[in-house]
Amino acid sequence: MTTDRRTIETYDAAAVAYDAHVSDPTDSPLHAYYEKPAMRAELPDLTDLSVLSVGCGSGADAQWLKENGARSVSGVDISAGLIGIAREKYPDVDFRVMDMAHLNFDDETFDLAYSSLAIHYLPDWGPPLREARRVLKPKGQFIFSCNHPVESSLEYSSNERTRGAYLGRTIMQDTEERHIHGDYLAAEQQGVRKMVGTVATDYTVHNYHRPFSKMIENILDSGFSIKKLVEPLPQEEMKNDNLEHYKQVLKIPKFAIWVLEK
């Protein structure tokens, strides 16, 4: 299964707002000081590599890969609106509208596949993982980030003064009755639960929670081997731009990064 139509339409409508959001470190400290540096720390030497940027959005990562040594970079995204912005901003990179679950490239085309916060928009990881593996050369790596399952398993509540996010239990002292907060295993949905998220604050999209056990199952079934799983820590610079986010991700991960090999 591919990205649902609502999410594609949302990214098309929000393309300009999304590009402005991810381009401004003060508006997206979780990108600038958390996910991006952690992803880049796992990359191999890019010199002379052919690279595929999967779910490339408005193209900043693809341009960074090219500027940092890649011989060639192709960026693909299912949103025509985002690809339009990418082509305008970075004309020296090959950008194409394409579904990550159906890549229109020959077998063994790329040395490296890179994907930032895109795969969690698909209910089934099987097709995009198999496609990434197919287009990689032998020993090629697929490095991607996704929502951390602890973050996506939280239960939210709010009142006039506070907003809370919980994963755990409340036990009544007198009756031992338990109230369970959150849902990590998503057992009633076979480990994959549809969620509603936001893009650039005001736009809603669908993404999917899955526990680590389900992620590992999908990865191994696709034929990849797992080289590393990273639960990133924030850079110290985040303290200056957003101390509250820094304190949160220093203790509770928001994203996970996978390093896979064909």
C-alpha cells in the first residue's frame, strides 16, 4: 500500500509552508539540531557515490548530499507540490514525482539510499523497503529515519493549564483497578495503527505507528540486514533555540534512525 491520498493532497497544499518550516532552524529545531545531524553522522563518505533521496520533500537534503561529495543525486517524492519547489530551488539535482513503493529505476542503480521522516506515512513498509533494496547495488546502504514508536504510542490529554502525553498506567490504591495510558503494541491492529499528525503546524496528515518488533520484522522480510539502530540525542545548540524541546528529547526519543545494508 502507498501513501494515502489525503496525505498527498495535504503536502501539495502545504508545500510552501512546509518548505518554510524546514528551512528555518528556529521553526524546526527538531530537524536542525536533532534529526538532521544524527542522520548525517551515519552517512558513509559520499565521494563518488550515486545517491537516491527517498521522500525528498522540497529538496534540501538532496542538495546537501550533492554538495557534500555525491557524484549524482536523484530525489523522489510523491507530492508534486514539493517536487516543484525542489526543482526551482535546486536545479542541478534530478527531482522526480514518484511513489517510494514503486521506484521507476533499474535494479542496482544506486550506492546509497537516504530517507528522512518519510516511511512512516505508509501503512505497509514491505514495498518501499523491497524497492529500496532492489535499486541498491550490492553492499549498498539504506539509511532512514522515522517516528520513534515510544513517541507515536503516547496518549494525549489537555486541560485549561496543561497538555500531557502519557505511556504507562494509573493504579487505584483501593481497588487495584488499572487505567492504561497509550498503546505501544497496537495488538488489535496487528502492530500498525493509523494516526493523525500535523505538517507545518496547521495541516493534518495520516501516519502510522508500529513497534520496534514490527519494524524489525518488515526490515528482515525485505532482505536487508540491520547494521545499526540510532536513538539520537540533541545537539547542544538546541538549548539556545528551544530549551524545552532539548530537555524533552534528551530523555524521550522522538525519532529513530536505521542503517541497513543490502
